[in-house]
Amino acid sequence: MKLAIAALTDVGRVRPANEDAFVVDASTRLLAVADGMGGHQAGEVASAAALNALQARLAGGQRLDEAIVEANRVVFTRAASDVTLRGMGTTLTAAIYGEDAMLTIGHVGDSRAYLLRNGELRQLTVDHSVVAELVAAGQLSEDEAEADPRRSMITRALGIDAEVEIDLLPVQLVTGDRLLLCSDGLTTMLRDDVIAEMMRNEPEREQAAQSLVEGANGAGGADNITVLIADVVDDDVEIPGAAAPAAPPDSPQP
Ligand code: MN
């Protein structure tokens, strides 16, 4: 089995710049989405620096959790050493695809990983956000959470502290699975049932990614939107363009 991937990032309709970033790297079998935050485009620096560090550490042979710890250190050190970058941070939802179709997800923040299997969409990650914690504690309903003004307040990010707590999730994939990694610019604009319908109804992953971005923009595009769709296909399935993937404009350069 292998993954066929489509990824898109879009500035949205409100923000002046795109502080999201993604990476798809065949050599380290890495897929990742990062949503940076910080004033004066520092968020852009944070998300790109985290993904670059992650990719470099994985290429150097580190495990995913070790590489994320290093990515945290890189962003934290840069933020501490440059006054214009102070306070910057980034979410990270990263996945490594193993030989045995075992996916390992490393996650910090409120970007998300979802799995569409047999037509059902399931959120794999838990948001590290104020609102998600209130829902988990029974102090807020899911419906109330959707309209809560604290929605974008996250409780964990890379670069904020010298230490970071990482969620690690193993997922055994099967042929036909469709994975989605996305930033909150998608999930704050579209409900899960709408995302599920778009994921189910569009077999072409490039088109599905496009539909999700257009859907989020159609709903207001209040934030940067990043979507990465990975279809689990059999080895004999040819993936158009897979031999020479073009570097997306917002992908960090190695
Ligand atoms: Mn965002």
C-alpha cells in the first residue's frame, strides 16, 4: 500500500498573509500541517521553521516524537533570540507513513487529523484548545463550542515553552482509507458533516481538496486554510505526477 496525496493552502478571505504551511516529503514519509501564530508575520516564520526542523531531524534518523521535540526547541530558541519574533508559535499535526501501512501521528495544537473509512469520518486528534477542554469537562456542548469566541485559543503549541507535550497516535491504515490533515481555518468554517460529505463525494483528491478550500472560503474564509488529503491505494495504482512533485509555493524549502 502507498499514499496518494493532494495538498493545498490558501490565505482565506480575511487575513493579510498565510501563516499556515504544509510539507509532503516522500523520502522521510512525512505529511504535516502547521498553523503559525505571532505578530508581524512571525507565525509564518514559526510554521516554516517547525516543518523544516522536523523534516531535517527525520532525515537524520530521529523518531517522530524526538523530531517534534527538536522542532519545538528550534522555534522556541528563535523566538527567544529575536525580539520581532517573540511569542511566536505553531501548531503541528504530522504523520509518518510506515512500511507496514502503520501511520504514526504526532500532534500539538488545534490543527486536526481525520480518517474517512467506509464512508464515515472520524476525528483522530484531540484539539489542545480551551473550548475542547471545556467540552471534555462537560462545561460546554459541541454546539455551544462552535460559536464560542474562545474557539481559536489553544492550550498547547510548538515554540511557546522549552518543553512540549506531544500526543502520539498509531493508526493502522487499510486500502481505501482517506486521511485528512487540516488547519482550523477549515474546521472553524465547515462542520464535520459537511467536510465528510465533500470527502466522500469527490473521488479525485485534488478536486476534494479544492472543494474543501472553496467551501471554507464560501463560509467566510476567516482564517488561513490548509488541507492535505492522502488516499491509501494499492502499490500497483499509478499516481499521476508522483515521480516529480512540484514544490507548493507555501511549502518550506529544505
Ligand atoms: Mn488557523
